[in-house]
Amino acid sequence: MSSLEKLYQSPLATAGEFAVVVSGAAGEARQKRTLAPQDLTFMQVHASTPVYANCTTETGCMSIEATNVGDGNTRIYFLPWSMGCIYRVRPKAGNTVGVNGNLFFTPNLDGCMVTVEGSPQNPTVYHANAANAPLTLNERQLLARVSGKSNEGFVENVIKIDKMKTKQADFSAIPPKNPPPVVNPPSKAHFDLLEYDRGSTTQFTPNKFGPDMTQSLHYGTVFGVRKNGAWTFYKQSYRIVRRKWYAEDRGFFGLSTPKVVEHESCTYNVASIQKLWP
């Protein structure tokens, strides 16, 4: 059984063992024009454009690269992102058996927000990023009041999250082409930085050959699984610990001319995995 099949069959167990690391820029999207100017650019993804997953695994990590090339890879739904934009996609309705065409991925989150709404048979998913978005006068004044204080970063993140939620609601009010009827839909769900970032740190330790660095970073992941025609979306928070250090290398048997060599390592740990929606 492939790693993607394991994720499809047992999403909570598999994503509890592996950090789901997603990358890629596959698919096709176009800008959704609006009558009024928007702080964030609205982008509609073409769900019918084929996207495939190139999946590899290592200890603690399942790496998924979205690609336009099939070449025996599993077909997926993929929602890209870019700075200052909100991308959305509505997977085509279907009730096929197996992993092919029944998995959804979006690139990992390190400041972005993912929103899911609609019905399990016809969900709409949004990936929002508010980097460099224009600030209102009140927002600028608020940031000026907390400048240099311990909560400055928190306040900035809250402003961005509030902006992403507001603009996602504006985008949601623009119906996609041929929207399906939705009766009594479940409440929409958001997954943002304040939930998936458990605290990121960078430490340097003196070393006679150069400073050793240990960096701990948290990221978020959202993925979806469709079974019996209904989607379930999951949210994961994981930590990457990167180490970089320098050491003297004297080669085989210690007989070579000594030289300073840079070493690197990277480990993955899942902090949490839960159902996001519905």
C-alpha cells in the first residue's frame, strides 16, 4: 500500500505518524474580478485541470509535491497560494472508489489561513495570505501603540487574520460558476496561525569552528479525504527542528589535512492532528 493510500484509508493515524509536507505550484487559476477594489486579490482555481501528487516518505515526514505531470502519480485536488491573495477551489462532485481523485492538498501554512465551507458533497476551500496587505488608519494606529512591546507580533497576526476572514467572506459572496444547492450547511471552519504555530525559536551556540544553530519552526497542514461522495478535511500542526553545526574533519583514519565542514540535520514531529470540517 502506498503512502497516499495509507493517508486515504487512515488519515488520523497516518498524519499522526508523519508530518504532511506539501509543496508545488500546479494547476490553473484566474483572477476573480470585483466591482469594488479589494485588499487581497481573489483567485479562482479550475478544479477540472488535472493535478497529480508526487509522494515520498522519510522518517516522520510525508512529502507531497503537486505537479501537472501524471506519469503514474495519483490525481488529486490542489489549492495553491501566493502573497496577498485568496485562492479558492470547489472539487468536482463525485463518488468514485479509491484514492485517485479523492484527496485534497494545499501548501503548508506559516502565516496563511485555510477556510472550508459548503456541504461535504460540494465543499469550497480557500487559502488566504495577507502579507503586505494595506492597513486601515485604525490598524496603523494600533500597531504604532504596541510597537516594541511584547505583544506586537501577536497584534499584527490578529490584524492579518481578521483581514483574511473579512475578505474570505467577501469572496464567498461571489458565487462560483453553477453553484450547487446547499441546504443547512455545516458551519465554516478556519485554520490560522494562532492555532497551528506552537512557538518558533532560533538558538545559536558558540563553537570554535562557527556558531551552531538550532531552529524550531511550526507549520500547519490542511488535507481532505473523500469517501462515499463526502469530503472530510483534517488539520495538522507539526514542528521541524533544523540543526546546523560545524566540525573539524580529518578524513579517513584521521590522516587528511583537517578542514572545517558544515553539517545539517532536520527532524519532523507532529504536534497535533484533528478533524477540521465538517
